[in-house]
Amino acid sequence: MSFLMSFNKSKKFTDPDEALEAIKAIYGESREKLLAGFSAFSKSTEFQKGRISANYPYMKITVENAKRVDSRLSYGFVSRPGTYSATLTRPDIFDHYYRDQIALLMKNHNVPVEIGVSDTPIPIHFILGEDFHVEADLTTRHMETLPDIFDLPDLSIMDDQIANGNHFPADHEDKPLSLFTAPRVDISLLRLKHYTATNAAHFQNYVIFTNYQFYIDEFIKIAHDLMAPTDNADKRKASAEYSAFVEPGNKIIHNKNLQGNHTDAAGDTLRRMPQMPAYHLKRPDGSGITMINIGVGPSNAKTITDHIAVLRPHAWIMLGHCAGLRNSQNLGDYCLAHGYLREDNVLYRDLHPSIPVPALSEIQLALEKAVEDVTGLKGYDLKKIMRTGTVASVDDRNWELRPNIRKNARLSQSRAIALDMESGTIAANGFRFRVPYGTLLCVSDKPLHGMLKLPGMAESFYRQRVEQHLQVGLLTMRLLREIGPDKLHSRKLRSFDEVAFQ
């Protein structure tokens, strides 16, 4: 007997593992129904009448007393009595995440969770997944008939009102448990494949963004070295942390120093690199490192973080180049952002620039410690190569061409030490989506002081600094992993009426 029939669409659980199995069962049956229906539809020339539809699973809790067992965590509880629910998707990716959230709710409130079939249909595009191109694999007649038989994506239930604090449920409606609805998650999972050419399942919980290919090239070199077999005991120990390295096209290189007969995967043949290629140095528990070349500009920065946010990573940081705004800075100096002058304009309606984006102490301390350890400079000597201050992010790459008065006034008033085009957006979206964030930039030019970025001028800097800067980023992620997600997900990032899910 199916889950849908045996539990009459819903059942309450007091064991998180049993609740997770129920979620998997509902999603699995919905998926099988849609895939079977689509297979028959795609092969048919005489289309049936009537719809083929299946819905997402949901999770619901009712809390009469909002007191909780552990007040130190920033998530895993509801802030006031009431009924809360969320639609769920892709338990193959989110199984550990869902299980942890369910266990925390049970622990904090001592209530069962209800699992059932929601009223939200699963669009056929989402159930087919990242590797199926509907428009390319169906005839024109099939495409014309598709909406009459299957549910299509509905943008009206895919916005970010919950994350933005603009969602106000009516008295009779459930309050949200999660920042994202299941359809909002699903569209981002597909978009990640589109923009990065890697499947969402490969993404790790610690993410590094960069705006230069030099960093990616060095990351690839380091990852290939870790995956290669070695007889050196120290190298084998360092390598053993990571199980595989994944490149665009889902090319998988397994760690040859680990036991097992894993076969590397050649992946898809790419006609061209994606807009924002992603590379994943994987650990079995998902706590490895994902690195993405997001290219230039705040629009790219918003696009990629909008979608990675649904994966609920434990931290993301920006490593890139910037314009040094102080004459006392030298090429290759580091800038650790403790504030942001946001003139990127892409998040104006979602998070107004007047709202401060605070520095997070755990990220700041990890970045500073990593710079100390990699450079060997400590305390007062660290000031020789690193400044802490405000980073300005703009949406105009040719900002240097603005009139001096307009160009300099805001930068001077803000006491900014550096300027780039992505860091403010990445930090702001981290704040908006409750993902811990940080920024460490490297000065590559000083336009206000006669040192413009021109062809060949910065080549020696690139050769000398990229490797060191990346080593700082990788060590930072190791330090953050040691801190652990419980401490990383700061209460600074949570609003008054916060959702329970991390």
C-alpha cells in the first residue's frame, strides 16, 4: 500500500528518522507518477484528456508554548505559539538538512511533526530534473499540449517575500517554517546547473566566490594535486579529507588515496564554459569547498547567491581584487571588510542600502587568523599588508571616469578603503538569506592615486599574490568548519518573527 493511501495524506511523527522516511516516500511516489505519465505522453501521438498531477510533501507543527530547550541556537524553534508549515522537495539533496531541522523542533518544543501531501503541485519541469531539456526533447505539438496535461512553474509562489520580511499570512493561514517554498527551491536547483554547469547535489557548505579566473586556475591545481595518488604520508593525510573534485560538466575526479574502486566520470562535453563555472572539492558530509568564478558585476553576484541560498550553506566569502582607495596601500595588500557602502543598486528593493549589513565576528576572526598563519605576520605587523574597513561596491566598472567631486565625496565620507563591484551584494544577500558572509580583497590598482589597471601592469602582482590569497581563503574555510554550523549561524542574521529552519 502506498504512503498516500496508508496514512490518508498525513501522519504525525515523534521520531525524526521516521518523519524523513515519510517525506521521501511522498516525494518518491509523486515523482514516479509524474515520470511515468510524462514517459507515456512523450511517446504518444494521441494525447489523453485530463491532467496528470502530483503534489509536494509538506511538514507542519503546532506549538502552544514557544519556550525552547536551548536558547543559544539561532534556529530550530518558532518564536511564538501557532501552526507552522513548509512544502518540501528533493530529499535526495536535503535529507540530512530536513532531518536536523525536524530533530531540533522536536527537541525544543516537544511536539510531533505532521507529514502529508500538500496542495502545491510539482511542475513537470522540476521533476524531470537538471539533465532534461523539455523544449529540446519534445515536438512542437507536444509542447503545445503540455500545459493541458501537466502543471507548469508558477512564479506567483516563487518570490522571496518570506526572506525579505514582507510575508504576512492571514489569521487562518499557517506561518512559514522555511525561508523558501519547495517550488522556489526547485527553480534555483535548475538555475544552478544552468549558470555553473554542475548539478546542485555537488555543492558544498563552504563557498568561495571570486571575480578572477586566476584563482580558479590555482584552485584546480590544488584540487588535482589532492586527488592524485601519493606515497608521501603528510600529503596523504591532507588529501584524505576530500573524496572527489567536480568540474563544470559534472566531471568527477575521485581521490586516488582513498580505498574503494570509484571510477572517474568524464561528465558532459561542454561547447563553451558556463556564465559562472563552479568547482567542488567534496567531503562526504558536504562540508567541503565550492569555488565559483562569478565574473564581473553585482548582477552576477546577486544571481548566483539567490540560488545557492536555497542549499542553506554554512558560510560564503568573497576573494577577489579591488581598487585600493588609500595612498598608503600597496599593490597586493589585503582589505578585510567590516562594513559596506552599497551602491550596487541590484538589491535596492529587497534590502534597502539604509539597512546596515554587520560584520560577523566568527567570519572576521577566521579571515584575520588565516592571513596571519599564511603570511607569518601577527599583531601590529599585520597592518603592513592588511587594513580593516569599509568596502564600497558599485555597479559602474568605469567609476573612475566620474567627475572628481561626485566620485570622491561618498567614498571619503564612508572612510572606504577599497572598491569593487561584487562584495557588497554578496554580503547583503548573505544577510538577507541568513547565510554567514565575509570579504577579503586584494589591492590590484589604485586609480585615485595614478595607478590604473592597464594591460600588463598587474601581471607581477597576479603571479605573486593569487596563490597566497587563495591559501588564505582555503584556510579560512577550514577554520570555519572547525567552529561548526551551530556557532556560525549567528543570531545577528535572524529577524523578529524568524522561520525555524536554518
